[in-house]
Amino acid sequence: MNKFCHIEIPAPDLEKTVKFFTDVFGWEIQIMDGGNYAFFQDGLVGGGFDPDMEVGKGGPNLVIECDDILTKMTEIVAAGGKQTKEKTEIGGSMGFYASFLDVNGNRLSIWSKT
């Protein structure tokens, strides 16, 4: 099934963002080594706070799980989407992702384990 598996939210001030979502929503948040990314789990879908994303420029990045990134990206482009990021390894055995713009220009990504 093609379902949302990860959500990224812009967080230019990561420390302030982590405190806000911990205090307000009670999310358990893990800051990655180096302090340049933080993962959260809201009970249904996990996600991350990305300090490199600009607020208002791209908004949250919704990541949709798929079986094969290359095949799915071919389908996206054929349907009128535009690839913006090639298949990229995440590292730490966390799989791969690629990004695209949908037909409205919304930024989204796809993820697969391989």
C-alpha cells in the first residue's frame, strides 16, 4: 500500500521546535547525532524536524512509502509531476528517498527501504 510513512516539518530553531512539540503535544523526540535533525513519533506516523527547510518556502514535506522509487518516480513524471531530487540514500540503513513536485507544485517525497 502507498501510505504516508514520514512527515518533515521546517524547524529553523531546532531546540525551540523540540521544546514546543514536546510541551504542547507530548511527542517523544530524538535529536540525531550532530543536532541537525530530530525524529518524532505521534502515535500514527513518524516524522522529523528539519532545520534546513525554510518555513513558508516549501512547507512540511510529506513522505509517501513505495516499493520502488525509480518505478514510482517514472509514474509521477508520467502523470505530470516533476522530479526535484534523485534517489538518495539516507544512511544508517534508513532506506532511500527522492523528491518531486506534484501537479500543483507541492513538494513531496517518496521513500523505500531499498
